[in-house]
Amino acid sequence: MTIDMLSNANLTIGAKQTRKAVARDEVECVFVGLDSDDRIILPILEICLEHNVPVDRNHTMEELGHAAHIKVGAAAIGVLR
């Protein structure tokens, strides 16, 4: 999935919401901001690994926020199934 597809997909926005959705097996893939703080992102990366959810780390938080149509950056965005 590419970042362009985020505008039409059902999403979770933010680290907490995305982590919980991955734990419930509701997420197809996760986008993580390159400039996200490691202490926030490491738990998401671990749970994605446990649940075999692909992670894309090719975009900044600002780019993810813009793609999700929010005015601030997003540390993590999950694409729901």
C-alpha cells in the first residue's frame, strides 16, 4: 500500500489507537513516521512483528498527517481491513 491510498482508506491515527487495532487484528498495514520518537514507536513495531503486519517507515510524521487529512503530524497510521 502506498501513502496515496491513505486518503480513501479507513484508518487509525496515532500510536495508541494503531497499537490497539493491531492487537485486535484489525489492521492490514501500518505507516510509521521516520522522525517518530523511538519510545513511542517501538511497542508498535513489536506488536506488528508479532501479528505479521507490514510496516512502512518511508515517510515523515508531517507527510503521514497530511495524507490522513489532519493538521498535525502522525507518529503512526494503521490501515484497517
